[in-house]
Amino acid sequence: MSADQHRFVSADRRVREDRRFVAGKGRFVADIDLPDTKQVALLTCPHAAARIISIDKRAALAMPGVHYVLDGSELAAATLPLMTGLDTPNVPRRPLAVDIARYSGEWVAAVVADTRALAEDAVEEIDVRYEPLPFVLDAE
Amino acid sequence: MFAPQAEGTPITTIEGVTPGPGELSPLQDAFCETHGLQCGYCTPAMILAAHALLADNPDPTRDDIVEAISGNLCRCTGYAQIIEAIALAADRIRGRNRPSELRR
């Protein structure tokens, strides 16, 4: 094969966009500051496995600057499950846990507020009652 | 370190390590060469951490490099190419005044 025909094959190439990233010229979604943008903070499950008994949003919603508290059931009713790439039809993956949280740190609810700090504070005011479930720690 | 702890001290950001308009420092260049980045989000902090390391220690071991960047998270590269970039830049900076026939 001739070299000029295959100039990308087996050749060290530089990435076109790297230059701007190493020089501090990157631009990310977090850099975009549109007026009146609302911020989201997420509530995570503290249990390795737990049934979600109830989610009391009232205290969070009563805070000034808090606009919405979204839970898994409401989101699931309005959206399709995420694609998992795995053949596990009985375990639909959802952005926010529905009924059962399956790992510590799984997102359970999302708060929309005027600022990230407000949203984070409001997350702490959501009162979730869990029923911890048995869990496994390894594949065996 | 929290930002208020730096009050009253000179601060260099990523824009400040570029030697001139359109130029890259040896570290910035090495990151491009070894593919020490993908999305670029962590890159300024990685490069600044490496600059601070090389300012104190021009001939760092792999462990020194790992320690120096340990405060930063990168979700793209798996760190290997970042470590490679810093080692490459250190070697080039040390060899800057070496006659070309002695350079690796």
C-alpha cells in the first residue's frame, strides 16, 4: 500500500482539539452561564439495597428558591428506561431509582433550585424512608 | 487547598504556563503527544500539578508523578498517558541544553 494513500494508518497523529484543552481554551457545558438557568442536585441512597417506602418532599419544596423535587416514579412515568446494552429485561435501568435502590449512591431524587448550593441544601431536607434489603458484596 | 488559603499569594493558571501566543510549554506539548487527555476537563489541573512538581523536582520517579497528580480525577485516560506525558516533558526539559547527538 502506498504511504500517501493510507496516511492515518499506523501513524502517530495529534488530536486537533487537544491544543485548546492544554492551553485553557476548552469550553464545557459547565462554562455556559445562561440567564435564569436552574441548577440540579441529586439525593443518593445511603443503603446498599433498600425498598423506598416514601419520599416526603414538603420541607424541601417549602425552601425559598427551590422549584421542583423529582422522584423516580414521576420520572419513570414520563420516560422510557435507559438502554443498558445488557440482556436483563427484568432490571430496567432508570436515572432515578424506582421503588428499590440497588446500590449505595444510586440517585433517588433530583432537586431543581435557583443555585447549586440551594439545591444541595434542599436535598438534605428530603425525607426518604427506606426499608433496607439484603445485599451481596461479590459475584459469587 | 481551598481558594481562600491562597489569599495574598501569586496564582498561575493554565493560561500562564503558555510561553507565548500560539506556543505550548514542553508539558502542554507532551500531553498532546502522548494523548494525555481526551475530554480535556481535568487537563489544566493536571498540567499545573505537573508544572509544580517539575519546578521542585526535575527528575521525578513514576511514584513522584503519581503522587503529584493524585489530587485530580481523570475519567478518560486511565492516567497512564498523563504519567507518560509528564515523564516525557521532564526528560525534554532536563535535556534542553544537551547536544542533539546525546539526546535520546
